[in-house]
Amino acid sequence: MSEFKFTPSTIDVKAGKVTFQLDDGGTVGHDMVISDSTGKVLAKSDLVQPGNTTELTVSSLPAGTYTFYCDVPGHRAQGMQGTLTAS
């Protein structure tokens, strides 16, 4: 995570339990929110401060396509989002 992007911005995983390692390589804090096609939030990480790392675990991610984004005000609007596909 950095200003204002996720790398990679497209992630493919197996459905089920999924753990993401979140590294903040930027100069401000970021988080990761995963939502379904209706906008329902399925998971949200803690705020990761610059230079720090955390994990976000989703215990049971069904097969489907999701959006992930940073919900720090203004970050998503500047393009900090991506697509997650679970199969």
C-alpha cells in the first residue's frame, strides 16, 4: 500500500480462509476494506502506519468478485482500490 494505490491491484485467491499481508510503503496510514458487489463490508483491517505491516484474515470468503479499497478519507477517490476474485 502506498499513495494512492495497492500493489497488486488485482488479486486472485482460493475461496475459504484467506490471509492478506498489508505493508504500508507510503508516507501516511492506510487500511484495506473488502466489500461485495452490494457494498456490504466483509472485512476491514486496522490502520497500518507508514513502514509497518499487519495481516487481515477473512475466515470464510465465498467464491465471487469483490472490491478492496482504502477507506481513509479521500484515498479511494484518488484510485486506491482494486479487484479481488475468489474461486
